[in-house]
Amino acid sequence: MDCSAYDMDGDGGQEIILKWEPSDLCNTTQNIPGNEFFDCYKLNGTRLWRMDMGQNSVAGNNMPFMCWDFDGDGKGELIVKSAPGTKDATGKYVGEGLPGYPADLQTVYYRGSDKLPTKGEEWITCFDGVTGKELASRKYWPYFGIQSNWYPEGNDGVGYGRRGNGLKGAVMKIPCRDGVVRPVCVMQRGAYSYSYALAVSWNGKELVEEWRHSSASKNSSTTVNATGTHTQSMSIYAEGAHSSCAADLDGDGYDELDVGAAALDHDGTVL
């Protein structure tokens, strides 16, 4: 169980966004983990909406979610990783129209031999904070299969999905591709070895990729942002922790991403 607080409906008072699961967590390999749910409550206990993340999302502490007014309209949105089977608060499956959209979302489990999500499509979805309705979805990056072994120094093949499903996130204030400085959602995957990060903004119409960072080795990294592709001799490989946070670390007025023993600059390059 986890929760966040934000003024989702724009009335000046905060709501509680509660993430909970009724059964097994992602950490187990004994049973198929139960579905994750999101509830949004006003402080008087009234529930505004509930969404079901479906049978292919990571239940437990490995599902970060960001609640913020990303587009500046005075109301909050929720951005989170989704998957085939995720339904918004209206009961509609998300991701419709995206490449790889499955025909049967209700019964298909895209899981490996340990029953953790290691297959199938992965998306990132922005939900309306007032209604819980899907506003937009796009392909998630990096997908799990970008690596076949998420712990090369140990024993972590594709059949063991816990490390590859080690997801983290934060909200960063950065200059976006359209020239506007706004809060963006940053999703990070990996900690003990490979480490990736994706910054996505919501402008009220679409989810826009601002930059993506890849640290696939100890001594080099690659960032793709608005100014092109940048290769560095530094990386955040194996420098991560079980959480990440945003703060203006260099005093330039924009946020950086602290991943533990390393940090990414506001443009996605290694600081």
C-alpha cells in the first residue's frame, strides 16, 4: 500500500490517492501477484474514482505514480505505467489504438515462468485527476526485454523479473521541447546494474517524450534529448537506490534526478 496527496479536482483542498493491492505483491514468486488498484478520496472520505491496473502491472512498491498539475490547468493528473488489462475509472481498457494492442485484455497474462510481468506491451498513461479517465497513453521505455538479464553480476535471467521490474519515478521541473518550463514525469528502470530513465510531459493534449537516458555499461551512457544524441564517459550504472527524487542540485533553476549515488541533469545527461 502507498499513497500520495494532491489537489486533483482544483477546489483548493488536497485529495488522497491510495494505491493498494488485495493479495500477493510483485516480490513473490509463489503466486500470480494480485491486481493493483488506485482510489482517489476527498478528505471527508468521499471516493472520487477507482481504477484497476490489471493483471499485467507490477503490484507492490515497484509501481511509482506521479500526481501533479502537469499541464497547468489548475487540476491534477496521475501518470503511471500501465499494461494490457489496465482499466480507467470508467471501466475502459487503456492503450486502445497503440501498436501491439492485444485483442483479449481480460484473460491474457503476459508473464514469465516466475509469474512476474516480463512480456507483452508496456505503456505509460496519463489519467484525469477528477474522473480517473484515461487522457492519453504512449509506449513505455525502456521495455523489459531491452535486457535479457537485469543482474549480470548475479543470477537474474529473463524468467526472474523482479529486478527488471524495479521501477522508480519523480516529478521534475525542466524546460520542455516547446520552450515551456513545466513539471514532467520521470520514470526510471533498474538500480543494481543497467539503469534507464524517461522524461515525459503532459501538455493537455498529448504525452511528449522530453528525453531518454540509457546507462547500459559502467563507463558510458547515452542521452537523447531535444538537442540530439549525447554520449558520455560517465554513467549511472549500478549507482541507483530503491527510490529516486528530484531537486535543483546545481542551482540553475531546474530540477535534477537523484538516483542514489549519481544524478542526471535536467536534460537527461549525467551530472
